[in-house]
Amino acid sequence: MLCLTTRLPTLCKPMQRSEVVTFFVKALAVYVIWYFLYDLWILPDGRVDLWLSEHIVALGGTMLTAMGFEVFAEGRLIGLAGSNMLEIIDGCNGIEVIGLFVGFVVAYPGRNLNRVLFVPIGIFVLYLTNIIRILVLAITRCMRRAFSTSRTITPPRPFFIWWCSVCGWFG
């Protein structure tokens, strides 16, 4: 099996049983911590989600304007002129996926230096992917039939799975 490391290509040794158990224990611990942190503190408080949603709308509006669209972007609402607005609610701003990504990287065996470098890059890529998803949704929002399809295929989860499976070997 090949793995992606700083020295490509190298041969990876298969994970030992104890490493697999350690990974699952760490992953479970990170998930429980993330659940309590996000669902019981960050989400009810609302400030982080509000800031992230507003930032996504502002950046998305700027990008759509740069692409030549007439855009309305204010607060959590974004849309093209003459179409329905798209509201970036707490579940759509990508913070949960980012939290799960960080948890996966923390739980995965590897060197801490690689994790320190990999986490910010991964967060940036997931954030950018989410903004692109919002742009696609805003553009297709005016086409009712296309919106129902694009909403189901554009979430960052498939990209998140790919990112973790390919780059998770970066340990």
C-alpha cells in the first residue's frame, strides 16, 4: 500500500491492532468532546455560527459580484437579484464538518508536526469548498428544478470523505 507523505512514494506498514483500537478510542473521545463543545455550548450561544454564516455570505456576495452577477447579500441571506434568497443557517455553514475533520486528524496516527501543518490547510480547503457550494446554490436557486438537485449533491461531505481518505495518510 502506498501512502502520501513528505517522501513520495514510500511503503506504509499496515496499522497494528493496537493502533486501530487507539484510533477508534481517540475518534470516539474527540467526537464526544466535539458533541459537548458544539451542541451544548457553541450552537446554543450562536455567536460563532452567526459570525461564520455572515462571513460566508459576505465573501460569497463579493465573489458573485466579481463574476458579474447582481447580488443581494446581507446578514445570513444571499441571492441573485430577482430570485429567492438563500439563508445560511447554523447547519449549513460548515463548522460541523470542520470539527469532524479536525477530530479525524487528531485521532489518526502520525507525527504531530504533520497534524499542525495539515489541520489549517484542511480547514481552509473545507471552508473554501463550502463557499463554492453556497455560490452554486445561490446561482441555481433561481432555477427551481436545478436547486433541488444541487442541494443534495453539493454539500462538502463527499469532499471531506475524499480529503480524509487521501490525505489522512499524511501521517
